[in-house]
Amino acid sequence: MSQYWSKLVHRLEPYVPGEQPQDQAYIKLNTNESPYPPSPAIQRVLGTFAAENLRRYPDPQSGDLVTALAAYHGLGDDQVFVGNGSDEVLAHAFQALLQQDTPILFPDISYSFYPVYCALYRIDFERIALDEAFRIRVDDYRRGNGGVILPNPNAPTGIALTLRDIARLLEQNRSSAVIIDEAYVDFGAATAVPLIADHPNLLVTRSFSKSRNLAGLRLGYALGHADLIEGLQRVKNSFNSYPVDSLASSIGLASIDDEDYFQDCIRRIVASREKLVTDLRQLGFETFPSSANFVFVRHPDRNAEKLYFDLKSAGILVRYFGGARIDDCLRITVGSDDECAALISALASLLK
Amino acid sequence: MSQYWSKLVHRLEPYVPGEQPQDQAYIKLNTNESPYPPSPAIQRVLGTFAAENLRRYPDPQSGDLVTALAAYHGLGDDQVFVGNGSDEVLAHAFQALLQQDTPILFPDISYSFYPVYCALYRIDFERIALDEAFRIRVDDYRRGNGGVILPNPNAPTGIALTLRDIARLLEQNRSSAVIIDEAYVDFGAATAVPLIADHPNLLVTRSFSKSRNLAGLRLGYALGHADLIEGLQRVKNSFNSYPVDSLASSIGLASIDDEDYFQDCIRRIVASREKLVTDLRQLGFETFPSSANFVFVRHPDRNAEKLYFDLKSAGILVRYFGGARIDDCLRITVGSDDECAALISALASLLK
């Protein structure tokens, strides 16, 4: 607390990310990182990148990366915006598109950074309740709003909307921006990217952290109509001219180029997820249908917070959020098969 | 322009950085980059960094880097804040400390990003005129304000305030934050860091881009009282949990460790600057006393904008800003001795 803070700062309740212990002594199933290293091409980039290049500022528009992403998604260069992680991209999108006179809408159980952005940019919001099975009902978003944002699949539930549902949401919501946060889409949900062509108010955000195994690199992007992208550019260029460093650009390009490795990692994670779900159910957990690289679970007669602490004592980190409706739930990242087996073994002991 | 933009976006006039041509065919003396590569230790970091580490999120607090910077400056860890370039650090500082009810103050000729931040965060400001020799008169800042920000040395003039002037500014300004932007301080100005101990309202910002030859890396930091740093943390943690990627942290650490190389590059740049100033004066240019890695010049009977374009045609980029009071001036980055010689040769031809 300081007399020199702006009024805003006193009011902020910052986002709290999952624990990131630096000793890596835990089996870490708490922040949805990939159990696999990034593409082998990345190590080659590190081995050949000339440090000399770092004396120059990067391209402020990250042109090569934008072009590669545009080609990958079948869009124009002017439909792509890149940033320092999808959290930065989302922050700019809140300020550029969602800072409106009418409250914006997002699910009551969703990415807990959304209300934090709202506080940062003084945006009013309404939380729309998920149904009893923790599903988003798009018809509940049929009301006046300053914008809509939701993850697909949703976090921390992992439950995906169909493309048809997203299309219906867009049909009924033409006068404000709709942001679909696809941080986890590669693990099994349908992307909304094909809807961009017909919906000038649709912004899709993506991350390199999860499905490209590059959480440590901080690279995210947004896709949408060129006018929406220009709005993001205007905010970005009023905040930081060069958010993406030269190394991150080169590494991002190498990742995009290695489609086989990307698909292979996803296949492995999806297979591990299905086995993990089976094993958790055998232990008596209720699991929600996940299209992500994590599973959201609860046990009918065990306290979730206690399970979280007991697992931590056993050297395994998972995520416990607490709060209304989900204080009996845990979010568990899909690790390697060995990590999942260790988790199941630890849980079996704890539940005995 | 889009109906989906927030009102704010319509009003923004983004910062325009110096040209960053990607073909590198120019002699680039326009964005104050170093003519020298970063420390050889950086190439070694790239050669040994395990890409595997990138699958994990970085430490959200960049603890190792914070500790190294704190030790380097003789401060506590809680007095250091790191970010994705000093532009990001400044952006957060504007929102955390300068967003006040009373207008903030900065020089009329200064870093042109300051009014852009003000627009982004709806901060009123007054520009305080430099004197006729383009010097900051600290007594002119003796008036009610919501905060003061100024670069030392100033940009684009290169003129430094003495530590005594900064101390006087702080004595007369105890009820609002004072930010000293030391992006260029290593090239010959006195740092305000020793004043931090006695001034809880002083924030000093720094960059790895110029004196550490790492513009392409995007690393900057702020130093100040722990309460000010906490204010920055609160904004950062409401914006992006992990602004500094794992590679940037490792590279920054290696740069801090190689003090000899750092000092050697600075010595060479300062020597080149003195020669460049002599040569420019011989060509009839008026030069302002520079404590930075650039010189600010004007020619009594040549149009600066035309000189800028003629130099560009000759393959040399310098910076022409235009605007009130400085439309007859050019800002020229101190390059290698060969680059400076090429500039002098080109100017000699143009001035014939």
C-alpha cells in the first residue's frame, strides 16, 4: 500500500497463477504444461541463432510469424495479431474490444483472469451460470451486452461447445465483439476460425503454451477480421512497440513448421487423457467430459482441498481453485503416462 | 475503424518507432541500437539452453533475474521489477503510479511514448518547456502535479541532468511519484539509484536494449521503494503473469555477469561519440552535449527533413522527428567507427 499508487492499484485483485516451483521436484500437473519437450527443431534454432542479431530491435509487427500463422490458418496477414503470450493478447483485447458501456458476459466458471482484466480496465461484467453439468448454454447469452468472452473448451471444466453452438452464439450476438479463447482447442474441440469469414465481430485467441509445448516462451495470437486486428494493434502500439522478441519469433516459426511433431504430441496427450479418465473413474471420481489437456474431477465423498494438500505432500501438484460451485473439484493436467500412473497410485493410497 | 472498438481505441494515436527494415541493408543509425553484439556469454547460453525447459512456464516473478539485478544495484529483491522491455515497464508505471487526478509533468521535448501512454490510460499531462539550449530546468517542475517523468539523459536531446538537479527535483516533489527513465544513463549520466534509499516516491527505469546490446531480447526493469514495486507487480499480475520468458531471463543473467564486456562496449561507444561530435561540428552542425549513445544535431542552413531523406537514399537511416522546436534537428545513433565515418562522408557530399 502506498500513497503514490493510483486509485486503480488499490482496487486490483491480481490473478494468481498455479504454483511454479523452480526446483521442479514435483510431478507438476497444475498448470496445463505439456509433458513433452517442444519440437526438436527448437533446439536446432537455439544452436544456430546468431546472438549478434539480438543487438537489433525485432520487427515491431513480427511480420514473418504473422505470415506463417496466416498461412497456417488460411487467413490474410491483416487477420493475425501476435503477442507476448495469449494473456497479453487477451489483455489488449479486453481494452480494445470489451471496454464498453454495457456489461460484458462470460461464464460463472471460467478462466479466472477474465474478471481481473475487467478490474484493470474498469469493465462491468455479468457472469452467466453454467448448467448443472457445467455446460455453457449459449442461449443464456442472448441479452444486451458489451461483448462476450468464453474459452472453448472451457477452463477449468474442459467441456467444449460444438461449432454449431458457437455459430448460434454469433448469430444472436452481432452488435458486440465475441471472443473465443482457444488456448486448449487443439486437444479436441472444433475451432471457430472458419466462422471468421462471415463474422466481423469474432476474435479467436490462441496460445503456443499448451499444444506447442512452449509455455516458457510466451507466445500467443489472435485471429479475426482485419478491423478487429487493427484495434488490437492500436492498443499494442500504445503499450509496447516490440512485444515479441527475435528469439521467440524464430522459435515460433520453427514450431509451426513441424506439424508432424505437433500432431503427434496431441495424439499422445489425448490417449493419456482417455486412460487417465478411466483410471480416475475406477477410483470413484466423477469426471467432466474433457476436450482439453486437463481433466476436471470431483470425488463424491472426499474433500477436494484436502486431496490437493495430500497430493502435494506426496510430491504431486494439481490445481484446487475453491470458490462457489467448484470447491469440491480438482483440475488435473494430463501428464506423461508415467506421471498419470504416479498420480493414480498416490490417489489410490489416499482413498484407501 | 470498427463498430466493435472501444471508445478509447478510436482516440489512440499509437507510438511510431524508428524504421526497422528487415533486410538490414541500411547503415542503421536511427533506433539507438548498439553497433556491437551482446556479450559472447549470450551465444554460449543459446548453445547450452535445453529447449526442453521451454515446456514449463517461467517463474512468474523472474526471481533469479530480480536477485541478480538487486545485487548489481545494491538493493533488495523487493526493490526490483522486471518486464518485457522498458516500454512495458513504463506502461505499467504510468497505470500504477501516474494515473492521478492532477496532470502529470514531462518535458515538451522528450520520449514521444509518454503522451501515448497518457492517452492509453486517460492521464492528463502538462508539457514543461526545455530552455532555449534544450535543457531541463528542474525548478519549472515546482508546481502541483500527479507525478513527474523525465529521461536522464533526456531523449532525443542526449542532455543529462546532474544528480544534484535530480535530488532538487525530488526535494521539491514529495507528494507524487517521480520516474527517472534511465534507458541511456550508462553512456555518461549519473544514475539516480543512490537517491532511492531516501525517496520513497522515486522510480528508476532501465533497459537492456542499449548499453547491453540486447534490443532484440526485450528486457527492462524498474528500481525503487518496495511499495512502488508492489504497485507495479499488482498491475503486471492483472495483465500478464509471465511477461519475461525463460530464455530472456537466462540471457539477461549472462549479460549482468559479464561486467567487463559491458564496460568495454560503453567505452568504445563514448569514444566514437566524441569523434562523431567533432566531425559533425567540422561539417557545420550544431550539436547538443550528449551523455547518450546518440547525438542530436542541427545544421544552420540545411533542412533536416531533406537531409534525412537524402541520407536514406544514400543507404543511411537516421531519425527525423519533426514537430515544434525540433523540426530542424536530426537524432543520430552512435554506430561503429566505420558506420560513423560512412555517415560523415555521406554528409560531406550532401553539404558540398
